Amino acid sequence: MGQVQTNHTMTTYQLTASLLCVLLGVGVMNLPRTLTVDIGTADGWLSILCGGIIITLQYAFVCFAFKQHNVHSIDEYTTKAFGAFLSKAICLLLASYFLLLGGWQAVAMSEMIRYFLLESTPHYVTIVTIILLCAYAVYYSLPTIVRVACFFLPLTVVVLFLVLLIGFKDASILNIRPVAPKGMLPILLNSKNGLQSFQGIEMIFILLASIQKTTRPIKAGVGALLFSTLLYILTYIIVVATVGTVEVQLLTWPTITLTHASESSLLFTERADSFLITTWILQFFLTSLFTLYSAVFLLKKVFPISRNWLIPPATITMIGLALWPQTIDDITKVSEYQQFAFVSFFFVLPIACYALVSLRKKARL
């Protein structure tokens, strides 16, 4: 197997494709339900818009901060800001977060497979198989993983747009009216759930270490975020306008349900949902793959051993985190931790690093 190395080879397009792959995970499939349940109206698309604007501004700040202080990955930044010891502790926490995030993508994939394809197959068999495949792929170089992402991403986007096009003919604008009947306050309060749909953008902490000198990370990330925001909004509006506000709250996978009533002769397959499920399983896999790679990258910064020796324990930990939640209370706790960790790592940590490093620079002058 090839050794994983951090080569400065990622182009602007490859960085855009990689970020889009980790953004377009579970959100597209269940976002219409989660936002509608939380807000109680069809205004979830406004929460997505608010969340997208906030995330894009913070992403631009992260890229600015990294460039301003001449760092290429989060471990370098935390070392400059907090010192070596605290930096290693933060890297361990961030690696654990990535393992949890990847494990939950595997859980979502296993639930989709069990619900639509393999009803009698135990979910843990699917989860373990998925994560082991990710571990195998992580042994190879990041450029190889990125090429796989670049190959499958256009297919994923085309399939989703075709599915939305099929559902558009049955959409009714009456299902998404009136706009903001309860005012803007519930929408703004629900923006935190809109932010949740952009989990994965924190992968930029790791990918910046592999970009070329000519790569434009702000252009790549802002492009990926704007595209995913528009795609989320379009998906939400068409699904809710077609299915209805009340019905969408009762569906686990509303985007897939959108296709059930539509024959997909345009896609050369019996039903459009089969094509969508197949491509989105690949999307879940790629998200888990990038998160496992990121976790191993951070663990290598903490432990001075060969990264090939770090992949097995990281894989076992991801499997354990994926299989751990058994009750509704467990799932709720993990979901709350993910929200808290995402805000802490993507918003609080870069701002704290920027402030501390800037203060230290001024103190030396």
C-alpha cells in the first residue's frame, strides 16, 4: 500500500470538489424534515440562507487568519497560539470530533441501506464494512482520495438536479406560503440548525496543508458554500412544496420520498429513487473517508509514530463511536455534542488563535 503523504498538489477545483463532498452528506436527504420540525412552518429555506451567510463569512475569516499568520494547518496554528501541550490536547479533541462525524455518516448510510435495500441485514454489519473500506482507502495518498471525489461529485450533483426536476412538476407554491407568518425571530433562532447542515466545512483546517501555492482557498470554499447553500434551498423548497409541510415532518428521508410518485424514464432506470440512493451512498462514503483521513492527520501530529500504525486504532474508535448510541437519549446527547463541537471548533477556535497569535506578535514588537 502507498504511504499517505501531505503533498502540496490540490488545485482550486480539487479543493472546491473536496469541500462539496463533505458538505453534501446527510443534509440534502433529511434537511427538509429537520428544519420543518424545528420551525413548524415552510420557512426553513430562510434559516438555510442565514446559516449559509454566517458560515461563508466565518470561512473567509479562517482563510484570512491562516494566511495572515503564515500557517497551513490547525495544529500549527494552535501550537503558535497555545503552546505544544495544549495544541496536542486540542488536536486530540478535534480528531475525536472528526471520528464521531465520520461514524455518524456511516450510521446514516447504514440506515438508508437498511430502509431501502437490505432490510434484513444488521446495521452494524453495514457500518463496520463501510468504515473498514474507508480505512483501506486512507492508506493511500490524499491526491488519490481527492481524485475519487472529483470523479463522483459531478455525478451526484447531476442526479440530484434531475430528481429535483422530476419533482418540480408536482410542486405547489401554496405549500410554502405565507412567508414568515410568525415573524423573523423563529427563523433567526432556527439558524443554528441551518448551520448544522454545513458541518464538514471545518475540513479546511486539514486540507489547507495540501494546497498548491497558486490555489485560491477563499474562492474554492466560498464557491462550495454558495453552491451548497443554493442546492439546500432549492431542495428544501421543492420537497416541501411537493410533499407539504405536515407530511414532510413525518418522513425520514423526504428527498427520496419526493421521487416515489415519479417514473424516471429520463434516467434509464425504473425509478428515480434507486439512482439517487446509489449515488448518495457513495457521497456518504466519501464524507466518512475525508473525516477519517483528517483524524489520522491530526493524530500523527500528536503521536510521533508511523501514521500507518495510527489508522487501525482510529478505525476501531470510529466504529465504536458509530455503534455506541443505542437509545433516543444517547442519540440526542451525541447530536447536541456535535452541534456544540462544530461551533466551538469552527468559530471559537480560529478566533481565539487569531487573537492570541496577534497579541504575541505585538508583544514582541
